Amino acid sequence: RYVNPASGGPVMNRLDVYLQGLTKGSATTPRRSTANAACVVLDGAGKTKVGETEISWGRNDTFTLPHGNWITHTASEADTRLFVVTDREVLRRLELLQDEVQE
């Protein structure tokens, strides 16, 4: 998570920004949230499952993660990184943020 060095909070008042590294061949834990996100593929390639839809992506691709869907990412190359911008912070401030993790 990128943070504001002065406050330790989000970089922007209403948006949160993350850099997510993915391990080749290993799927992330399924999660869903009331937050939306936009992803930019910095390096590598892989697939993301959003609900029942699977998205294939590679370097420099952009895709979105709409709220309310179970989401998992799987990298097909080593050193895969996603730059993620999300509205989590504004939802947290409005006390509307809900997150679930599938076990």
C-alpha cells in the first residue's frame, strides 16, 4: 500500500493505491468487497476471475474489478505485478466498506 508519508494514511483522500506482487501459478485467496478497483499490469501476465468471468491480461493491460464479485488473480509469469487503485478509502470513511475472504 502506498501511504502519505506525513500522515501514514492513503496517498489521496478518497482513493487507495496498492502494488500487488503475484506468485507464478498460485491463485490469490478469493475475496469480495463493496469497493471497486482498477488494475494496471506493470509486469508479467496472468488471469483474473471476477465472479464467473475470467480475464486474461499481460503487461500494460488495464482492467476493472467491480464490487460484489468474488475475485482471484493467478500469475502465469514470474515477477508479475499489478498497480491497483481502489475507492476503498472513501467507502471506509462513509462506513460502507465491507470485505469478505473465502476460506
